[in-house]
Amino acid sequence: MGSVDERIDAIGRQRFRARFHLRGRDRATAILRGPSRIRAHAHDLVAARLAAAHPRNDGKQTPYRGHPVFVAQHATGTCCRSCLQRNHGIAPGAALTPEQQDYVVDVICRWIEREVQT
Ligand SMILES: [Zn+2]
């Protein structure tokens, strides 16, 4: 597994993933809140919606807008457990370890950081 940037680049070459960008209110939220608060939100959202062995509404738990973390999850294939498996090799059916949660948060936050810079 390469660096987080290499992962994001590879996933961004999928046509579906490449469509996602931070725009409008979601972009403004990312800039306004700043990286450390966005990271805290990402931690909370991943823990609440993705980390369980069998997350509620898995496959449909991540809205397409309304928070920069949600957009980042679709862009990086961290929106549900099957996308997590396909894009990051994390098997479904078991709760995410703290290390796996940190990895997912790193991917989400790095994508947001890159979006805000462009
Ligand atoms: Zn998904």
C-alpha cells in the first residue's frame, strides 16, 4: 500500500470518484472550520457511521452533500464498507480497529486539504 496521496490519486482516476469536488457550502465549511475541527468531525462521523461491523444502512449511510467529510468519503471510496473493501482492502463484517479508523480519517482529511488548496 502506497502513501495516502498515491491512494487518493489512484482512486481519483475512477470516473465515478473523480466527479466529486468540494463546492459551495461544503467547501466554505471546510475552510471556515479549519483542518483540526474537520479532523475531529471526520473521526466522529467515521466512528458513528462506518466503524461498526455492520453499520446501519450500510451502502446508503453517506449523503452526497451537507458536510465536507461526506463529499470526501465518496471521492475517496470510504463511504461504506463495500467501497472500503474495494478501494482500501479493508474487509467488511468486523469493526474497524482504531488504526483503521485513523487511516480512513487520514485519507478523508488529506483529500479535503487537497481540495481546499486548489
Ligand atoms: Zn460506498
